[in-house]
Amino acid sequence: MHTGIAAAAGQLSETETASKAVRDLLKLRPDVCTTIRNTLEKWFDPELREHLIDGLRKAGLEIAD
């Protein structure tokens, strides 16, 4: 849930909401920066996956390539 909120808030430039969601996400999954791409790859097509990753980056999450 925190991933979706962070990605959506990041895309909408809702910085406060995005930051809180990223903090909450990192508390639950400290390794998310290195695993999120593989996790999203399992469930979403490439275009949507990249859109979500873009939103997460805009939310402040530093995602490994």
C-alpha cells in the first residue's frame, strides 16, 4: 500500500504525502530500493512498472537500476 501511495503522490507532486509514504515503506522494507524493480516486474507490464518507478523516484526513493 505504501508503494502505491508513494508512487501516486510522487506523480502528483504531493511531497508531504509522498515523503511520509516513503518513510513508512522504508520502515517495513529497508531493502526496497534494491528489490522494488524485480517485485514490480512480477506484477506489472513494463510501461506501468516504469511509471510507478518514476513516481517513486519523484517521491524521493532512490531506486537502484
